[in-house]
Amino acid sequence: MDHGEMALRPLQPRDHAAVMDLNDRNEDVLAPMGEERLFYLLSLADRTDVVDVAGHVAGFVMTFVPGVDYDSGNYAWFSRRFGSDFYYIDRVVIDERFRRRGLARLLYDDLDRAAAPYGRLTCEISVDPPNTESLAFHTARGFVEVGRREDGPKTVVMLSKTIDRED
């Protein structure tokens, strides 16, 4: 995906520090991710992409397909509920300096296409502590609540969006 000076591209080793910093700055609504955890996730993820704006890491996304031996309780919850019919967004962050520019919309348009073979795009959003901006964004994109669960110190709402399957 390319949008002017914005590109969605695979994460490179040079991006690791920026991605971990973005994750750290949003840890109140995300799971922690140090370098060891990043390498573990990279070994299992379907995609780990960065949103590059004129050479700056403006955000990142990490997704998983069904059937991966991933230790996330949220991923396991979706696996039990949907079997092989889901594409899972583990984490997505847009740097606050780059928000309100349409980057998340463009990123999610791409994720909708990636999820088409699975028929469903899933994620969870923290509701305690509240991530109201993200919840509003996902609701506007057609995600609906399919459950809630305690995730360590957080309570998350489990969201799903039906995607037309590719034929």
C-alpha cells in the first residue's frame, strides 16, 4: 500500500527500536513487548508491517492466522470461538503525532483484504482501562462485540467483523 509519502511495508531490523518504543508508549492498552517478545512474535506472525511516512515509523501492525501456537489468551479465545475462520490483529498502533491523517483507515482497508480468505477480522480493545478512540474507530468500521474477557490487569472487548470471502 502506498499513499503519497505513506507506505505499508514489512518490518525491518532497523525498525525494531521504533516499534518497541511505540508499543511501550501505548502499553496501558497493549500487551508489553520487549525485544525478546518481539522476536517471539515475529517468529509466529503472519504479518508485521510498519506504516512508514516519509521515512518515519508512524505505526505498526501485527497479525496472526489461525492454527499458530501463539501463547496469547485473546488469540486462543478467538481460536476456540471461530476455529479457522478468523484473521487476528494482535496489535496496531499509530503514533499520536501521525493520527487524524487517514493512516489507520488505509491500514484497515489493507487488513480487510488480508482477512478475506478467512471471512472474519478480529481484535480486542481495552475497555478497562478504556481505549475509547480505538473502540469508536473499530465500531465505525463494522466491528461488533462478540465477548469480553479479563486479560491480566485489563478487561478487553472481543471484536469481530465479517469480511466477504474471496472466491
